[in-house]
Amino acid sequence: MAKAKKKAPTKPTKATNTIAAWEQDPGSGSQPDGGQLIHVNEPDLSSTSLPLKITNPATAPAAKIYSPGTAEFRYWAAADALYRGSSFWSTHLPGVQWEVGKTLPVDLEHGIDFNAYYDRVGLRFFHDTTAGRTVHSGESPDILCHEQGHAILDSIKPELWDAAILEVAAFHESFGDMSAILVGLQLQSLRNAVITETGGVLYKSSRLSRLAEQLGWAIRQVEPSAVENDCLRNAVNSFFYKDPHTLPSSAPANALCSEPHSFSRVFTASFFEALGGMFKMQATQDEQSLQKTSLDMTEILLAGVKAAPVVTAFYSHVAIAMVNYATSKFTTISYAQALRSAFVHHGVLSASTPVSTATVKTFAGLSVTAAAQKKKLATRNIDISEYGLGVDTVKVNTSDTQNVITGAAMAIGVVTQPAAEDAAKIFIEHLVRRGKVKVVGDMKKQNLAMQITHANSPDEHETNTHEIRLENGVYALKRVRIDCGLHH
């Protein structure tokens, strides 16, 4: 009689703990409260191909259900949102690693401010108090997934980081907002809620389109005109493309300016309207088809980002690459029509912009999962002697590629973009106007620059996005962070 084989010992299964978190944002519309709570399994931030580590607080509280308003709840709410974002993007970007290294550090309590940023060291979140309420930016999935979106874009298109191009800076902000929307749509509860709220017509103002309601409320207490009436930014808006080089460097929320968060709304609205059009094309408008639409849009967006050259009219080149990819890859459904319609509606593409058959063919073999390849941009020496920064000339990274496609003009045809050198000079001037550039390395020159650039920064941390610093004996403009705070 054959001897029975011994069974291998069963490894003990790690107990699964349940935690409480926010579905999308702690706020609701114009109110700082009213967000939807969810109960989920304890997230493991190290378990995806894009791992994260919360470094501050240094120790995780026990994983269980805590009440909102406690530090323990905030920790697990942040961990859950970051895990959802990392799981989502890992699926679409196999082989891609963070630009900062294998693991992305996360600081949930970096200082006092209504702010959050990504700085190629990690993700930084803040808290501040207004009207008797302390608001933590690192508690909101909208903000967490927005900042994580900056790190994702930096990993797949790192050459955007130092590009002295207004539309590139704005696209980074738009990608953050698109990241928050796409990650949110992976929750069945949110998909059901949005379909009910909008009647299946996605391009309506809703809890999905309204981003960062609670932080928007907090900033509204300080400066009412700086944000929307019921959120920080809304992906449903009527803004039409204008050449950002012709716009003012700052404006209230109801107007468009060249400031990256303001100008980002043009591309985000185009994306969101296209998403609604793509959803309408599905056989049924239920939560499953909405998730499918979001996954298809993610593939199209990533393909557009990777294919687009880094030029001054970056929006239009991403847009046409998205349309062309959809034409090539989705042949049984008219996604390209929904995309083109939305981009034309918001002026990112002109009504006369053709879809090139030759260009479409190049997308047939495009992989959206390939690892990022670092590409060097052209450099130019720009005269900045008139700004009184103590530096006469600065080297900047910009495009040496001519715009093939540009956004729509207000009347007929397309916008004529400035030459790359002029565009770079305008980029620097707008940084100076907004107090976002700092000269480092020479204290005398740094003190001169501080009079212009840092007068309104918080005492405890930096808010400049760029530095002018010596590199091999030449002053160069370098980005140090993508700052998402309010500093007026």
C-alpha cells in the first residue's frame, strides 16, 4: 500500500484588520464636513510595484477603526488613499519606478500651511487652522492622489521637471487632478454615487468633479476669491484655451491666468468632458461600464503623455496624441470622437486640427507600459539682468522642437505661439511676479533676490518652486518642488 504523502504545513495567514477612511474628501461641497466614510482592509503600502512609506509620523498606529478627527484616523485615511493610488498606477505602469528611487517617502505633517507638494524627495503635506478648524491636507484622498500624480508623471516623463514652459507646469497640475479623479473611480461606491447624482450624465458638477472641498473651504476663509465656491477646483468648467503667454500671472478663481493651477483647469475640463462622452458611448451607463471607461481613458492619457513632444503648446500635442491613440487602438467604439469634441470645445485643439492618418499609424505599436526613458531638453541662455536678481544670464531647459499643433485662436484658426526663447523668458518673468524663484549660492545675490521672491513665504518652510543656482560656473534655473499652496 502506497504511503500517504505528508501535507506541507500551512503558513499562518496574517490577520486582516479593518480601518476607516474617506471615500474621496472630508468635505462636501461648500462645507468642511460631510465626506463619505468607508471601511476597508488595512492597506500595505509596500505591496505594489510603486511602494510608498509614511515617514512622518514614524510609527503607524494599530490598524483598526478610529473616529474622524483623531491622528490615528488621519494616518490610516492617508495610507488607504495612497495605497489605492499606488495599486491603480502600478497596474498601468509595470516596470516603472519612482523618479526618487524604489520607495516614495510620505511626510503627513511637514509644517503649518494650507499646502501640499512633491519635491523629488517625497510627498509633503501640511495643516493649518482657520475659523476654529484645523485642516490637514494629508487627510484628503483628492489631495493625496493629486500629489501622488505629480510623482507618477515625473516617473514616466521626467524631462518635464525642469522645462521652462508654462503649459508643462500647468499640465503637471492637471495630471494631479486627473489622477485624483481616475483613482476615485476605482471605488464601486463612488461610481454608484456619481451615476445617481448626475443621472448618468458624467459631465456635471458632482462630488467627482469637485476636488478638495475641505481645503477649498479653508482657503476660502482666508481669501474668498482664490478658490471655487464649493471646492478647490472643479473639473466641470467653461474655460476656453488662451495662449498662457498672453495671460496675467495671477487672477481670481473665476478667471484664467498663467499660474499652473489656474491654467490646468482648461485641460482637466477637456479630459473630464471627454470621459463623460466616452461613458455615454457604452452599451449601458452603469458602474461597471464607468470603471471600464476610466481604465480605457487611463490608457489613452498615458499614451498621449508619452508620445507628446515637450513643446510650448504641450496641451495640444498631448491632446492630438490621445485622439490618435484612441483612433488606432479603440476601433470598435468612437472614443476619438468624444476626445476630439471635448478638446475642441475647450480650445485645446482647433476645430480645423486634422487627425493625421500618418500619425495614427505610428501609434499601432506604442506601448503605454514601457519604462520611462530620460530625455534631455535643449538649453538656452536667457538674459534676466533687468529683474534685479544679481544674475545677468541664466541657463534654462526648453524645447528645440517646433510646435506642429497649437490651441484654438479666439476667432478663427490657431494661436501663434512665441519662439522657445521668448516663451522661456516669459516663464521666468511669471515666476518672479509670483515670488516662486530664489537665487542660491551667493548670499549677496540671494539677499537681493529675496526682496522680490520671498516676502510672503511662511517662516518655517520654503515655497519657491525654482532656484537659480551655480552649476559648473553657470547660473541655471532648476525646479526644486511642485508647490500646491496658497501664498499671496
